[in-house]
Amino acid sequence: MSFPAAARGFVVFFLSVQVVQGQHGWGVTCSSTEICAVKGSTVEISCRYTYPFRWRGGVNTVEKTFWFAKQKDGEPVDLRTDSEYAGRVETLCENNICTLRIRNLRESDSAQYRFSIKTNQAAYIESPRVTLSVTDLQVKVSRAYLAQAELRCQTRCPGPDHTSYVWYNNGEKLWTGMSSSHFVNFSSADSYSCALNGNENHRSPSVYAPKLPSVSVSPSAEIEEGSSVTLTCSTNANPAANYTWYKDETSYSLPLKEEPQLVLSSIHSSDSGVYFCTAKNKLGRRTSKKLFIDVKHKSPLIMNISRLTLVALILTPLLLLCLWMRKKKKAVRSISELHEPIQMVELDPCSVYENISDLNMVSAARTEEPEELV
């Protein structure tokens, strides 16, 4: 006996293809070879089997029937012993019809399932592969105009749809009906989701307008002319938001780039100003707070002054050293032997700083020295 899926409200979509495999009285017929089901729902797979009453000279009796999706060491693994299906699998066999029921479907349950029987004659027969695809519910924004939008609750499963839908706004039940489409009036605070009636614990992801975008600048330190700066705009939205960067001019806002990031390479002082971004999807549009970018200018005059200051800082200690050495040499000259005047002027490191009058004084001193000797 099989479990009637329609009577129990299970959300499954079948591609009905009759398949028979076997010979000499052996055979398996499965009601469907492709099944698509929604995550969280329950699915059933049914197969009818036949076998010969006698086989190899003896009475043929069925000893075991089971379902499997994978093998271990070449042997099929009974789903009832697989830890991934623990507490979720149920089988029922009666009048040569075996039905597999899997509850609380997961996306990882997507696989190919097969049915197998074993008799006392050690004969096995395996059914054709039944492909199960598990998909999630999604809300698609079909169209939007002003403050209204058409929302559609859908899956990737093909085929007719005979279930009812439950719609939610900000987590509160909004409406239940047979139609998968729903028109709503939306605002920036609204968040819509849907579920299948009877399977409310597995709702679709919510759709909503973009939240207030945040903006950031990298690097966050002082911005110098010639450097590279990256501005980033981010928000939370479903469907995903499209971004646009703007710069405030005198009387209008200039669109710069339709990307989450705006890169200002080799930034110039003229790039200083106020920047902001917008995030937009079919349900709304939000504008970020404004960000002021200040590019520091180093003009040629300031650079020249800086260079002169650096030169002065280097030469001042050298000049003071030279003056000290010159004073010391004059003191030494006054007490040195007068018959060695030539030693008083050798290798004067400060000669580059002496003016013309200093040279004349040295010359006069040398002229008077012979008179002192007399």
C-alpha cells in the first residue's frame, strides 16, 4: 500500500514515467523517475516489484526489501541505517508495493534512490534510479511601480502547482490563498516572505528594500595628493542592491560610477569634496550619509621653503664649528713661535665663509711680522 501524496498535502512534483527492469519474472516498476520537492516538506517514492515463485529449483521467498542512495565497500547502504536520515525515513511494503517516505527534506537529500530485494535464493534485483531534487522556496519580485510590487512565491520545481500559499510581512501572517502571486504595498520597513500551507516552518528568505547604506574610506589616515583612495558603499538588501557613487557639485550631484567601490587613483586636490552613494533594488532606494574628502595640497612655495629650512638646519652647526675653530686658531697663533707663521694659515676649513675684509686683515698681519723680528 502506498501513501497518497495528494491526500496528505505533501509538496512534491512528479514526472510520471513507467519503468520496468528485469527478466524471467523479476521486475521493478517505479511510479516516477524524477521527483522535485520543497525543502522541509515530505516526499514519497513508490515501486512495485515482481519475482518468480520458484528459482533455481527451489521455492523463492523474499527475505528483505530496502531503499538506498549510496554504497559502501560495494554494498548498498540501507537508508534506515544511514545517520543522515535518522528519524526521517519510513518504509512500508505490502502486496509487492514498497514506499519510501522522507520527512523534513534537506537540500542534501538530493540524490538518486534505488529499491532492492533479497530472497532466500540470494538473488537481488535493483530498481531504476529515481532522482530526487530538493529546492528552497523563493520570493521573486516580478514587477514594481511606485509603492506597489507583485511578489511571486516559487521554486525551481517544474510542473503544475496545486498547493496553497501563506504570505508574511515582518514575520506576521498576511494572507493565505491558492495563487502563488500577491500584490503588496511596500515601504522601506517592510519584509515579505512566503511558505507552503502546512509547511509554515520552512519559509522563503525575505525580500526587502535596501537598508541605510554605510560608507567607508581606505586608507583612513590623512589623504595626501598623489595617493590612491578607495570609497566603499555597502548595504543589506534582497534582491541584491545596485550601487551608484555621486559627488556634490555647486548646484547638482554628479554620478561617478555604478559600482560598490569608487577608486580615486593618484588623487588631486581638485578631488576634495563631498561624496555619497545610493543603493537600489526593485523595492526601494536609499541614500547614504555624506562623506567629506579633504586632499592635502603641498604647493611649490611650501616645498621650496621646506628645502631651505632643511639646508639651514644642516649648515648652521657647521658654521658654528668653523667659527669656533677660527677663534681657537687665533688664540694659538698669539702664543706660538713667530718664526713659523706659515703654520698659522694651513688647512683653514672656514675659509669659504671669510669675506674680503678678513682676507685683508690676514694679509696685513703677515706684512707686519718681519718688523717684530727686527
